[in-house]
Amino acid sequence: MIQMAPLIRADLEGLDARDALAPLRERFTLPEGILYLDGNSLGALPKATAARVAQVIEAEWGKDLIKGWRQHGWMALPSRVGEKIARLVGAEPGQVVAVDTTSINLFKLLAAALRLKPGRKTILSEAGNFPTDLYIAQGLAELLGSGYRLRLVEKDEILDAIDGDVAVVSLTHVDFKTAEIHDMAGITAHAQAKGALMLWDLCHSAGAVPVALDRCRADLAVGCGYKYLNGGPGAPAFLYVARRLQEALEQPLTGWLGHADPFAFEPHYRPAAGIARTVCSTPSVLGLAALECGVDAMLAADFAALNAKSTALTELFIRLIEERCSTFGFTLASPREAVRRGSQVSLRHRDGYAIVQALIARGVIGDFRAPDYMRFGFAPVYLRYVDVWDAVEHLRRVMAEAAWQRAEFQSRAAVT
Ligand SMILES: Cc1ncc(COP(=O)(O)O)c(C=O)c1O
């Protein structure tokens, strides 16, 4: 067996010096003294955002008032930003819009999927899916009544569970707790062979891992704007409907801006052609302006290179944990194999909550998900290799000095 020499910090300084993506970090505001490993929860602030949002407020809204809708293309923002996101998720034009929230988009598309498959009454998902994906499906099934249901299975049971009653399989592509990646092409093909539709939640994928919605022949997808797309807290989300389904798609939130002719103010709803029928309401102009800056920052990078760096950062973190923190009782919760892992590494530890709080107190921001997952996100667009070294070094000290045992790190806050 070949033994690798343990890494030292200077090795990583060398990697940063040779990193062609390093200048991208300059596009972001990163507070001094903070190691930000939580871009999987809330992306960092692009430097362009404050000026752009100020411009929309002061120059567009402030000076042009209602004329802004026409003069500044506000009404087109959902499709303009949607088309940019489409490039990050492997979708040809005309299939993505940036609207509403992930939960609302899930509601619209799950309901639409059930209508596309009359006679089938099951939404199939995995028990470990993100709670909102499950709660929205439960709420929808209860609203519809008459036999509609959400069926939950374990990850390894999904394929076998797709039977003749499943209308739609709803899964999160990159697992929010472990960063494990589902086989999008394989599961989609299997679901469709069984007559079901396939919906993917891309919250932890868009801007983080390669996604090829069109190539995988996905039917429907949703995702948020505030994680790896850096759109800011509560940024608008996005949705995707494959072109082949659009003309038959009926979504239940039939707001006026999904109407074929909104300014005709007709008393009856007629859906707009194409993806526009998935829009419900007046666009969130300020939110979309900020989201566009975040998406532009991602589009400025070569995505293959970004993905290679994301893999290198997560590999490095795992290696350093194994080399420098092996005695502290951490278990790796993310797949060891890089192609099966998103841009995040999760470790499990009985005292994970307090350890994460002790790290935050030292300026290393990760987060915690019950019961015992410590999550560390590695956004390649603004993180350096030395950041990974420094984060592991802080973790080693928190453990070696038992700093996490201090009373102030024990009580749970409402947001973890
Ligand atoms: C997989 C997944 N879906 C959905 C959401 C959140 O949905 P919403 O933007 O509606 O709050 C999250 C948030 O972390 C998520 O991880």
C-alpha cells in the first residue's frame, strides 16, 4: 500500500497559488476572520448585489415608479433569471422560470403531476427527503382526498416501490443531510418506464454539482435561489417543466400572471402558453435583481473547473479529518466516493450540536441538522484550500481542548 505523507498547510497555500478559479473569490463579500462553510444553507453576498439592488430601488423604482414595469423589464425577470439558471441545470431555453418559493413550486408541480396521471394516486418519496417536500405532498394529498396519498420508502427501496399507482416520484437530487447524490438519469428512466413522472428538488444541486435535466429526460424540477446560487436570504426559487409536458400541464395556483393575456382582465382563467403558465403572481423585483447577481457570479465561472474544485475541497476535508481528527469519534455521513457526493461533507457526532456552536464561536460557520449531523458546505466559487486546513485545525482544537463542553454551547437555538 502506498502511504501518502500527511499534508501540511504550505501544501494548500501552493494549491491556492496555482488555482485558476481563485480570482472568483473577489466577487464576494466575505467578512474578515470568518471561515464560511455554510454556502449550502445561505450563499455568500456577491459584491455586485448591493449596488444592483440600490440601483433598482433608487433609479428604477424611485425615479420611474410604475413605468419601471415597462422601462426596466421587471415583468420579464422570472424568465430572464430563469433562463440563466437553466444554463446551470442543463435545460434548453423556455423551460425554467424564477418564481415563488421551493415549497410553493413543489405544490404547483406535484398537483400538476397528479393531474397529468389520472387514475394514479400516489406521490412516492423517500422518508429522508427534506421535510418541506414531504409536508407539501402530505398537504396536497389531504386536500385532494379520495385516495390520494404520499408513500414514503427508504432510499434503497425507491426503484422497487414505483408501481402502477405512482403518479410522480419526488426526490431531492443531493440529500440535504448527507450530500449523497441520486442517480438522476437512472431513477428518471425507471420511473418513466413504470408510467410515472419524475420531479427533482435541486436545492442542493443548482450551482453545486453538474445537473443535466434535459439529458436525463427529467419531467419536473424545483430549486431555491439562496444556497449555491447566492441570491440572498429568502431569494426567489425556480422551477422547470420539460417542454414536452408544458401544453398539457395544469397547475393549481392559477394567478393572473400565468394567464394567457393578463392585461385583458378576463373573468375566466386561460393558461399562458409554455412555461409562463407556471407563474402565479407579480414578480418579486428586488429579490430577482439580487438573485440575478448571484446567478451571474456562478455563470462567470467555468462550471467543469468549479466542480473539479468542489470535489478537491471535499476530498481534502475528508482526508484532513482522517489525518488530524481521527481520535474524536466522528463518522463520515457523506459518501466516500466523490462522484456520489455533493459540495458538502457531513460528519456525525453525538455532541454535534455543541461542537458546531463552539466552531461558530471561533468563526468557522457550519451548521447542524438533527439528530447528530454536522454539515460543512464547500462553495468552490469563494473558498480556498487553506480555508479547509484552517477549519479542520479549529475543529481539532475544539475537540482536543473540549471547548464544546462549555455551557453556552449546549442549549439549542430555534434556527440550527
Ligand atoms: C431540499 C430542500 N428543499 C426545500 C427547501 C426549502 O424550501 P423553501 O425555500 O420553500 O423554504 C430546502 C431548504 O433548505 C431544502 O434543503
